[in-house]
Amino acid sequence: MTTAGVRRDTPRDPLVQAGDMIERLGRWPLFRDVDQEALADLVQHVIIRDHPAGQIVFVAGEPSHYLYWVDSGFAALRQISPEGRELILEYVGPGRSLNLAATIDGGPQVTTAEGLTDLSLLAIERTALLGLLDEHSDLTLALARRLAQEARHLSETVRGLALDTVRMRLATFLLEHAEETPPQERWTQERIAAHIGTVRDVVGRSLRDFVQEGLVRREQGQLVIVDRQGLERETGGTIG
């Protein structure tokens, strides 16, 4: 590996110019305060990996040998119980890492990552990353900030699952996803249930209640918010 280019694990576009990659990374919020020397050193170790939609990138419990960032596309991070119950923690898009905590602490993967769309991922081997963190304090600080943000997000998720009713979580979900949907995603009742930590039947009953109470209505297979303020009251103040 030299500073001339970035290696792909796939046949397409065998060499990506390092300068282009440095410029691309510098536009991501994660690397906004990282100096050019650190980014140049980072790029020397980057591998580009392509995954088609629906392909598993890694499975919860596996060792974490590489850190992955999304270059293009969207991935779903999920956890699945032995009984098959699924919880989708979040969707991850360009500029976001898939497994920062597991890569830093050397433990197993925390979640299962799957391509929601076709994915282009930037990968760096864990040992190479740790060496760079020893050399570049600004890179270390950038990743520490990102870890703190992920811990805060996880804390909010756990708080909601433990303390909020299904009705509150469903109202929050509808408000947060009313105008933004990840590409190629269709919000079935089963998928909503996976997001808010319940089962399909409970989501169905709660949605029927919302329709009867005039908070939402069904329109050509879609849910339309009728009373936004009413839904906001249902969240119990968890959304502004």
C-alpha cells in the first residue's frame, strides 16, 4: 500500500486516488477537525469493500477485525434474540461507522450489520487503526467524540424501551419518520415493531387506536398524520 491510491477488495475501480479519498473524508463531520497529515496516514490503510443490498456485513458476537465506515448507501444495525425477535437500533448512512465500539475495545461485534441498500464501505484493520490513534491525537479525539455520541444515542434508546409505553414509542416513531425514510424501506407493521421494541400485533392495535382517535388516517396504504400536536402529547415530551 502506498499513498498513490486506495485498494478495493472488489474488481470495480481497482484504484481510488488518495487525494480524492482525503478530500471526501474531510467533508464528513467525523473528520472535520482532523488534520491532513492524519487523514493521509489513515487513507494509506483504507480498503474499499462493496456489499449488495441484503448482504450481511458482520454478525453480532463475531470478532471485530476491521472498522467499517459507510461511504455510500445505508446499513441497518440490528440485534436478534435466540427466539428470533428483532430490534433495529438504527440506520447508518454515509460518513458513519458501523462498529466503532467493538473495534476500539477489541470485544465482539455488538450488532449485526446488513446492507439496506447497495453499500460501499471503507475498512481499516483494527491493529492499523490503533497504531494511528497512538500517533494522531486529533484522530483519537474525533473517534472519542463519536463514541460519546453513540453512547448517548444508546442511552436514549434504552430509556425509551424501559420507561416509555408502546403507545409513546409508536407516537415518537411516527413523528420522527413522517418526512424521512431510508431508501428502499417500506414501513410495515413488523418493521415498525422491530424499531420500537414490540411485536406486530401490538403495533396494529395501537395504530387502530390512533386512527379512531383522529391522530392519523390511512390513505392508499400509507399513514398520514392528522393531529401532529396530539401525537406530540402522546410522546410524553420525549420529542420536541
